[in-house]
Amino acid sequence: MSKPFDQDKPIYIQIRERIEDQIINNQLQEGDQAPSTNQLVNFYKINHVTVSKGINQLVDEGILYKKRGIGMFVAEGARAKLIQQRKEAFMEDYVVKLVREADKLEITEGEIIQFIKKVKGSDAE
């Protein structure tokens, strides 16, 4: 069963992110054929234009490439590119906010590291 879509984010972005996740998690390797637009339309029961918009963004960014008449494939270097993009987004979305809030609260770098180790330690249990 597929994961339901988030109502707060456009569906084409969620389709795109699901394909990105498959690449990052090595479910789709470089050179592998990606699911076709028709497969995604049938699987998720959504509009063809919506799926195409998400797929075309991945093509425009060089994550996927088209082989005319055959389908979409994962480009060489796609996983590394996606990981780098996600690291940059992580930095902006989380680390910058964390550091700014820590500064307001006068939390030291050492304390932040202790917090992270504590959280990681509790995840292992």
C-alpha cells in the first residue's frame, strides 16, 4: 500500500520526492529504468499532468534522462547530486535555525553536541 499524500504540499513535488527517495535509498540505481508516467498515474490514481510535472523537474535537473520510446532512466551521478541538494536544504532548514536558537538561549557548541549524542543514544535503544 502506498503512503498517502500530504495535503500541505503539491502532489507533483511529493511524486518527485518519492522518486528521489528511491534513488537516495538505492532502490533505483544509476542506469535503472524509473517508473513510467503511466505506471505512476495508475499506481497513485492521479492526473497524468501532475505526474509529468514532477518527472520533468527531475529530467530538467539531470536526475533522470529520457530514452525516446523506451522510458526514463536514473542519470549517472544522480544519487550524489540528490544527497548534496538534501544536505544543503538540511543546513538551511535545520542547522541554521538550530544555531540561531542556540545563540538566543546561550547554548554552547559543546552542549549542542551533547544534545545530539543524547538523542542519537536514545534512538539506539
